[in-house]
Amino acid sequence: MIVARHFSPSKLKPLFYLSLLSHCQNHSQSNHTLRKTLPHPSCNLLRYFSSQPEISASKQKLPFSREGNYDETTSQSLHVCPGCGVCMQDSNPKHPGYFIKPSEKDVNYKMYTHLEHVAAEPEFSNTVKKGFVVEPEKLDSISDADMVRKPEKPVVCARCHSLRHYGKVKDPTVENLLPDFDFDHTVGRKLASTSGNRSVVLMVVDAVDFDGSFPRKVAKLVSKTIEDNSSAWKQGKSGNVPRVILVVTKIDLLPSSLSPTRLEHWVRQRAREGGIIKITSLHMVSALRDWGLKNLVDDIVGLAGSRGSVWTVGAQNAGKSTLINSIGKHVGGKITHLTEAPVPGTTLGIVRVEGALPSQAKLFDTPGLLHPYQITTRLMREEQKLVYMTKELKPRTYRVKAGHSIHIAGLMRLDVEETSLDTIYVTVWASPYLPLHMGKVENATKMFQEHFGHQLQPPIGEKRVEELGNWVRREFHVGGNSWDSSSVDIAAAGLGWFAIGLKGEAVLGVWTYEGVHVVHRNSLIPYRSNTFEVTGFTVSKIVSQSDRASNKPRQQNDKKTKRIESKSLSSSVESPLLTSDGGI
């Protein structure tokens, strides 16, 4: 081994030129032993004489992990996207977390932003008009704060950039490389720990899809942890009992006439049936309109204390990132940078939100839990736009006799099979962009074959109908004691629900795709529409426009075919006439 400290400067000189030559020929090699031995910066010149090749950053195996930066050691060793929590890299655009490093700007590039352009009076020359006039006596009055560059927005991955500016994922195939988010391994073991900081679980549920977005597995895990740690704490052992804050978001989509007291009673009942045994506090908020956020923030700060950890959990597209960004605005005016988009699975890894809570308390955003029983997980982006509820829900009510059915697009159908009454009231609560149809049950098969994918969208196109799976039936026996309000709901996860109003009993057949979760529950919104829908199609503008656009090429082809047929027919009719005239 060559030891550089034993060499004189004259002997090091030829090595210097050899190192430059090898650098020009791109034979870069490294010797880690020499770098540890030589303290002087010139020792880096000798790394080209090593027999071990240097591993470049682009060839290093990237950690395709979804644990994000919830751990102190992880956050220091890896760069995590502040928008979605994925580990960032700039070597391979086909891998998750790819980003383009922005070019560095001069520190003084905004030095003269406080100066104003000279007035465009005619007595000034063109050269003066293009410049800036600085009075000498005002140069000293310019503070250093005017020269300091404003804080720039954080660098996010290419996926977050595309979602923020274009509302879509840049490359959907990249997300398939990420492993599934293991909640039990990452967050579950933190909650189950009997020691450590106080844990607060911020459980976020969508108000218009409560049963579909309610995290039942998380509720059972947290409930078991509360029971185990509470019993240990009573025995004098260490027991970190998690606090549960249930947050019902998007309440601005519910009708304003709905009673808050009734809604709270309904939510607590559904939460108990979903598996949560103890709710520390319940909040109903709207992050879009800032409803209920102040009380929620005060409650989080009080329960977390000075060193607690707050874990935000919920289903995909439940509104967790939007809620956390709104919380950041309410705490000291600090704004977070989580990516918000109406796309399932926006958050890819755990994101530790800095500065959202006072003292040393920490707030974490976790990836949305995948609920395969939600129908939206099977839909394409264009189909999801029609299903997602973005405006206040409006009731659409039918007065239905036995032997009739109601379709919600090509996604769900309700058949009134038997009833002790002449008619029952069925109110549809779903996105206003979804078309409806009421007709006879005997024509349901024809509707499925001819109109699914066309007038009943989504699904969009006949091929998508086959891709969504088998069309299966479920049977429900319902009963009610009032004509004035709905008694029960038949809800499909991720879609909406039928509210049934009757004074008696009925047997209902509900059709949807296999695997979609359908529940029978007490009515969330008892009100119905003052005017009834008529039989036939109730088509929204968006669906009619898309259907018209898809049928336009077909209509043009039909017109061309008809013209050709008419021309050929006219020529065939004229030819024998000419022959007969010629014969005369």
C-alpha cells in the first residue's frame, strides 16, 4: 500500500498529473483506506488508484418504503417528499419519488424588486425608460430585509407536482412499484407500545361515505390496545392508553337542514358498530369552509400535550391531507405543504408535519388505507369524477310500486320485490352527476345488456362493465313506521345510498358488483324531495355530453353509410328508366 505521508512533494508531482489523466479518461476508482488515512484534502487525488470501483448514487438501491420520516434516524438519512412522504431520488424517473432538483439562483436576484420603474413621460429617453432610477439618499435606507430572499416552496416529487398542477398522476405504473402500506407494522406497533410518548389517534371519516371510509381494522386494533393497556395501568404497570378523536369531515356536503344532535347520535352508533369501544372526543368539521376547526385544534393540542404523537388515519380520499393543511393554518398561521388531490392514495408514506403543533408534539399524516370493498377503487379516473360528491347533496325521490327497480348509473340497482303496501318512497342520495333510471324489474336484464356503459355511466364503455366483475344480488327485509321520513338506508361503499320511507314491511333486492360492501342501517338523512322523479332516465349534463361525444363518430359513420346507400339506390333506379326510354 502506498502511504502518501512518506512521499516528498517532488515524488507526489508525477502522481498529480497521472490522476488528472485518469480523471479525463473517466476511470474513477476509490480507495476508502487511503481516504481515512490522509487528513489533507489532496488525498482525494489518490482515489483514482484504487482497485475497488466507486458506487454512484444512481446505482444505489432505493428504499421503496412507505414508512416516510416518522422516525428521527430515518428522516436524517433519507430525503422524504413533504407532499406525499415517499423517499425522493433524482436518478430514475421510472421509480417512485423521482424529482428534478431546481437550479440555484443568485442570492441577490431579488435585490431590486422594491424599486419602481421610471414614469413614461415624453421628456425621458428610451434608454432611461428601460432602467431604474435610484436616488443616492435612499440607498442607505434600504434594509437588509429587503435584500433577503423570501422562503421558497419545498421541493416535491414529480408525482406531487403533477397532482398539484394538473390534477392527475403523471405515471400510474410507477405506483405499482411501491409495497402495500403495512399499518400494523408502522403505526400499530407504536400505538400498542406501553411506553413512550402519549399517542393520539385522529380517525378521519367521510361524512357522505361513513361506512365505506370508516377504518374498521384500525378501530379494532386501537380498541384492543386501549383494553390491554388500561388493564395494565390499573394493575400499576406502565400503560400508554391511546386517545381517539373521531373526525367526521366534509359535513358541508350534507343538507344544512340536518340536525347536528341527530347527526352526532347517528355517528356514535355507527362508530360503535364499526368496532371502536371508546371515543375520547367527536368533531364534525369542514376543512373547505373552516367549520369546527378551532375546537378540533384546541382538543388535539390539549390531548397531545407537550410531547405527544398524533397519528392521522383514514381511508383513501377521506380528506386527511386537506384537514392537516387546514390545521396548520390555524396553529400560528403556519401552512403545511401536503399534496391535496381528488385522487385515491395521494399520500404514499408517513409524513411528519413540522410546526403544526406547539412544543415537541408531533403530527403525522399516514397513507390512506385501501378499502377494496369501496366501489371507487375499481373505477378509472374519469369514472371517479362522476361518483365523487363535491357539492351539497340533493334528494331525488321516487314513489315506487312492487315490481319496479331503480338504477344508480351502471353501479347499483334496487328492486322492490314484495311489499305490504301499495307504494314506498325511495330517495337516492348520491352524486348529482350520476344518471338514474326507474322501470320495471322484468326489463332489468335488457337495461344491463343495452344501456350499461352508455346511458348508464359509469362504467364508461361496454368493456368496463365486464372488468368491474360479476353482477350479484343481495336481499334485505326492511320495515318502517312513518310515511313522512325515511326509516332505513341501503348504502354501497364509495357510491351512496337508497333511503327507504314506508309504514310497513318490504323485501328489497339490491344488485351491485361482487365484493362491494352493502350495509343496512338507520337512516342518516330522513328527508325526501318535495317533487317526485318520473319513470325513465334522469340524465345529468356531464353524462349526456360524454355520451354524445362518444356517439358522434358513430353517427357520422351512419350518415356516410346512408348517403352511399341512397346514391347507389338512386343510380340503380335511374339506369332501367334510361334503358326503357332508349327502347322507345
